[in-house]
Amino acid sequence: MNQPGQAGGRLRAYLEFLGAILYFFFARALAVHAAQGFVTDAWFPLVEQAMLLFLLLVGYATMGFWLDRQSQPIGEQGLPRRAGWLREMGLGLATGWGLAVVCVLPMIVAGGIAISLYTQRSAWGWLAADAVYFSLAALAEEVAYRGYAFQCFSRAVGPVGATLGFAAIYAIVQALSPGANRAGFMVAMALTFLLSAAYLRTRALWVGWGLNFGWKASRALVFGLAVSGVSSHSPVVQGDPMGPFWLTGGAYGLDGSWLACVVLLAALPVVFRITRDLDFRYNAPVIVAAGIPVDLDAAARAQHEAAMGAAAPAAPALVQIEKQGTGISYPNEQRSLAGAPGREQGTESPAAPQPPPS
């Protein structure tokens, strides 16, 4: 609902969104240059993502604190330490793993995947390092595309507009990767829809972080497939899909597959279902007491009388009044009462009728 008083707030939110987007590209370039100067090529991806995540969290927390007066800027980016956050992340992880399996099974049936295993001790160490890399990369994406910048844009244009806008931004960034194709653009859009729905329904990044990590890490670490054209993050398992390009995505991986696009779009009802309770808990409107006191019983009685008519007045109850003793007795009265048959103290017999005078 558009109100005149909200125009300044929307404009400010839009300017904050632009500043957050510019800061993201600045932090990304700074993380690349810093990682190149500190570590070797083998450790470069991991250190780069760690630096990028650090810069995004600190930078957006500073913006939230100074520009929006946020008391807990890290939590309000979408990372609140609330009860059940580990369960939410596990829920997203299981969903991401399931989506990857649904995409891999048709590849196995259609053409198969040539698997190569490397079981050297060093390969297992790099496997753990790559798992950390995917975890940091997934969280950095969530903070960048569903965190502070997304929230500012949502205040400016609404949640639907913010989802569409960030889907386009993420798809353009992915399209600049070597080997990207038109299917990759659509896959990036569909993935953004899915992850944005997870955030909007839970008001946190935990489900989205787990889903993003499960979707990408399981393909590389378990099945040995390329992720966005990069196949160097699967040191133990190397997979070479043999099916058609529209199904496998070729050397670019499932991020360039039309099958993945369909599966991700079809998973939207699944995300809505698994976040039903969280949506009710964190999106239900807060009822604030206000107004004047209301007598509900009187209101119900008035409604009943209006429909059925006023109730007939109740008949007066019969009251029996007995003569009470004064508590003082006299000797003559006690003797007369004791000698009279059928009399008891405190009661009187009816008087005998007298004949009329002649």
C-alpha cells in the first residue's frame, strides 16, 4: 500500500541498495587482490571466499548500524542466533542434496557418468578443504544476494521486485563466467527464486545457506561434477557425464543444464512446504493490544437479545416468613406452653371460632 509518508523511506532504501551493490563489487575485487598476495594458487579460492565473507559481514554490519540504527546488525542481515537455526540449516542441506540427486539420476540413466577415484591421503585433506570452501562460498552468496542489499531493495520495491532484481543481477554475474550459456542464465534465475523464497519465508539465511551449500557441494564432492565450469573442487571423485548437453550441461556442469532449470523451478512448492512452520512463526503479524475495553459477555447477550428478543422477567421467588422468638421466656408462659397439647415453644395453635353474639 503506497502512502505519501513512505516516499522518502523508499528513496533512502533504494540509495542504500545502490551503495550495498557497489560495496559488494569493491569487496569482491579487494578479496581477489588480497588473496593473490597472501597464498599460493592451491589455497587461493578458499582464502578469497573467506576474505570476501569477512568484508561483506563487516561492511554491511557497519551500514546497518550507522544508516538504519540496527542494534544487532549481523543478526539483522539474516544470521540471527535463534532457537533451531542448526535445524533450519540441516533442512536446507537435505533439500539441496535431494535436488542434486534428482538431477544426477537422469544423467546416469541417459548416458552414465565415468567415475575416477583418487584415494591418496592428500586427496582426503583437500576434500575437507573444498568442503570448507563451498560452505564459505555459499554463505558469502547468501549475504551478498539475500542479506542487507536485498533487504534494502525489498523496502524500496517490495519482495517480489527485489527477488526479480537480484535474480537478474546474479544471472548476469554467472553469465560472465567462462563457458556459460543461455541455460546457465535461466538456472541462475531459478536458483535465486528458490533461495529468495527460503529467506522471505524464514526471515533468515540458514535454510538458504544449507540449500545452496548442499546443491553445489554434493555435485562436486560426491559426484565429481563441475560447478559453474570449475572441476578442480573434487579431489577424490572425478565424474565425466556422457549424456546429451541439454541434460548434463557439458563441461559447465548442471549450472548450464535445462534439466536443472526445470528441477529448481519445480522445487519451489517443496521449499514452501518445508518452511511452512517457520513462515507462520516469523511472518505472522504481531497483535498489539489497543482500543477500549470491551465486555464480551455483555456484547454476546446484546447480540442474542437482538436476534431472539428480550428475555421474560423471572417470576419472584416465594419467601416464607416465620415468627422468630425474642430469646426471653417467662415462667407462666413456659407452663402454659408445656401444658397445652400440640403446642411447642415458639409456635401458636389457631384460635377456636367464637359463636356470634345473640
